Amino acid sequence: MKELSLHILDIMQNSIVAGATLVELDLAEDREEDVLTFSITDNGCGMSTEMVETVVNPFTTSRTTRKVGLGIPLLKAAAEQTGGGITLSSKLGEGTVITASFGYSHIDRQPLGNMAETMLGLITSYESVDFVYRHRVDTEEYALDTREMRQMLGEVSFAEPQVMLWLSEFLKENEAALYLVK
Amino acid sequence: MKTLADLEAIRKKTLEQVTLRKDEGGVRVVVGMATCGIAAGARPVMNAFMEEIAKRNLENVTVTQTGCIGMCRLEPIVEIIVPDKEKVTYVKLNPDKVAKIVNEHIVNGNPVAEYTIGAAE
């Protein structure tokens, strides 16, 4: 993976496979404290304590087609090489929270990358899943909640071309505004 | 700046069109988006499909994601399923190849043979 936003896309897919109907992503960049953290919280099927302990092992996976699962191990390696790490807590039947932290200015920290593309792909592909996304850079912040958007859209789907274009612009504008230096 | 209020207008405009084309079997573009696909560059490919389809305002085409298709060395992989036709599997895609596929395959009905799995193997 070349960007943290690709790790985020990958890990959020785990939530969706776990049957989550709501996935929340909190992303914060604190340049003063030199740390970048994100946490992904879902209401999917959760994992047993044993699974939580072994899931960072690349030879652990819930899929049956193959014996390796690389998503979480890759994220863990990416975080640890910057002096950060990941924490994982989960409860069967309730959901999972995964948090990752990175040394912001560490030479080995991957760039955050294109968060707009990550969120656009997720929101338009999974009509039955709602997303809450908060992104903060120092004191600048924006948030979106697809439940509010769905209310405005009524029966119109996120996959409608015009909605997709709007969402793409909305995300790009808001992401860019976070980095405008005052 | 885009605001949520824009959605209200999009909704009204879309609903007028949507009634004309409900529930006909549409074209499906399925992008492999597991760890392997994402690492190989599937996200910009999916984005390129969405933007191309939206730009051309192609109704009845949906872009969706799936997990690992099973041939990780050939990612990014995209399958295009046109009703009543055989499924076409494209491999090793990048965003630059997308416009051609949308134009020739989805719009004109002629699969782009050079990007298919048959040509790669």
C-alpha cells in the first residue's frame, strides 16, 4: 500500500464483510503533537477474544478460499514503522473498533493520500451501509453522515451519476479546505 | 462550496428521469477491491469508471466492488457484465485504459480484446 487512505479503504471493507450497517471513521492529524490517528468503529458481527489475539497474524483470516489475510498485518507494520501502532477491541455480536496511530513527521509514514476517493468508493458501492466520517487537521474539521444525505435524497441512490458527481466534488472541496493555511 | 441542500435539487431532477428506466437489467461493472486489488491500484480505476460513466450520464450502468477475484497477480481486475452476454474480465487495468473500455464496450458493445484476461494469459 502506498497511501494510508488505501489502508483505510481496506480495513473499512472488513467492517462491511462483518455485516456492519454503520461504519464510523475518525481521522485526526495533529501536527503540533506530531501524530496522525484514525479509528474505525463498526456495528458488525464482532470477533471472539481468540480471533482478536490472532488477527494480526497474516495466516489468520475468516475467508475460506485461502489461508492468508494481509489487511491488518500490513496496517500494523505501516503504523509500527513510524513509532505508532494499532489497537483492536471487539465484542461478538456488537462490533469492532480498530485504532491506528502514526508518527506524523516520521520519514517512513506513508502520505495520507486521496481520502475523497476512498470515501466516494465506499459510499457509492454499499447502498445498505451508512458511513460517518470526520476528518480533522489541527483545528480545521469537517464531517459527513450518509444518513443525513439519504434523507435529502429520498429514494434516489448514491449510485446515480449526478449524485456521484456531486459527492465527488463535495469530498474534494472539503478535503482541500482542511489544508488551507491561514 | 457544495452543500447538502444541493441534494434536494438533484433528487427532484433525477426522479423525473428515473421513472423512465426502472428495473431494466443494466450493465454491471465489478471492481476487485480486496487487499490485493487496492494495493495494485484498483481504487483509481474504480474512480475513473465512476467519473467516466457520470460524465457521459450513462443510465443503467452500476459500478460495484467485490472481494478478491482470485488472480492477485493480474490485479486491478474488472468484470463487466452486460445482460444476455458473456461476462468479460479485464486485467492489469489503470485509469488511462478506462475511457476506452467505457466507450467501446459499454457504449458500443464491443469488448476491448487487448485488455482482457484472454490477451494477458
